[in-house]
Amino acid sequence: MLNTRRVRAISIDLDDTLWPVRPTLERAHDSLCRWLDARAPGAAALLRDRDFVAAARQGMALRQPSISHDVSAMRRQLITGALAQAGADAALMEPAFALYYAQRQQVTLFADAEPALAHLARRYRLVALTNGNADIHAIGLGRYFHASISATDVGAAKPDAAIFRAAADAVGARPKEILHIGDDPHMDGLGALQSGMQMAWINRAQAAWPFASGPQPQLVTHDLEALRQLL
């Protein structure tokens, strides 16, 4: 059970907690490919090829494990590889990535997201905590957050304890004084719980908690409205 009296600050996951991420990434990728159609059609075709993309990502994981936590670096490498294999101008990488990155910030919030953020920000210091490259300021949510921490900033991705410690430091609280809100049982759930935080699982799919014998979230809810009413 959630101990609300312990909560001094809140860390919040972004993708699939505040907005659905798959349609966001698919739209950004499609915009990138359409932009390249007129400038490097061979590269655009490769980026539409699921087998090429999967093989490129697997290759990066093997050859460059040091960037596995940096999704922007991996995207840059993916574009670079497609341009190189297609014999296209390597100078296209930077504007291509810039377009992709800008489109990646065009999210559609869940209906409960902004009301919850507005309510929680009036009472607690909020820190965005993400393995991705969403920019809360570009998205228009920056005013609700005291800080934003990404895996790229820390050099480690959730569920690594380092990124949760960084979130605690950013809001000047101890891990036990922080409530982490997120959708992923492994990255958000186990990561936060094993770091000493309380955890609220936003279980929009109403799935079963997959770690029956492990630590359990202090709160399970299918949306953010319950948190708005509780905190």
C-alpha cells in the first residue's frame, strides 16, 4: 500500500505513461523516410526495410554497446548506416536526424496526463525520468517539472539504480522519499523498487504484475486520475 506521508518528490516516466509512444515513433520515422525520398531514396528504402533496421540495431548493440542507452546516438548511427549503404551524401544525416527528433516530440497526451501533472506539480517536485529522448520542454510540459533526467544524461538506463539515484539527487530527496510513476514493470517497477522508492504502476492494459515472487508496486491503477485523487 502506498504510504503517501513518505512522499516528498515524484519521478515520472514519459513514454507510455504520459502518451502512447509507438504511434509517436512511427510518425517520426515515416516523416524521416518521406523527407529522404526526395534526397536519398535508396536510404529511405533501407529505413523502411524492417530487416535492415533490425540488423543495424543488432550490429550497433554488438559493436557499440557504449551507446545502447543513448537512443539519439543509435538513431544517428542508423541514419548514417542507411546513407552509407545507399551511397548517399553523408551530410544529410544531421538535417535528417533534426527532422526526426522534432517529429518525435509531437506527442498526443493521454487525456489524464496534463491534469495529473498540474495537480502533482502544485504539491511536489517532479522529475521526468526516461530511457528515451523525449524533451519535456519541446513537448510543452516543462513548466510542470523541476528537472529532467535521461539515460543519456546518466550513462545508464532504467532499471539501473544509477538513473534512479540521479532523479533523487535532482529533486534533493532520498530514494525512500520518492514515488516513481511508470508503466513498465521491469524498467520502472523493479528499477524503482530495488532502488528504495515507492512505485505506482500505471497499468493501462490491466495486465498482471509479472513478478509475483518479487517486490510489488505500492499502487496499481489503470490511469493517472487515481493518483490525482490520492495525492
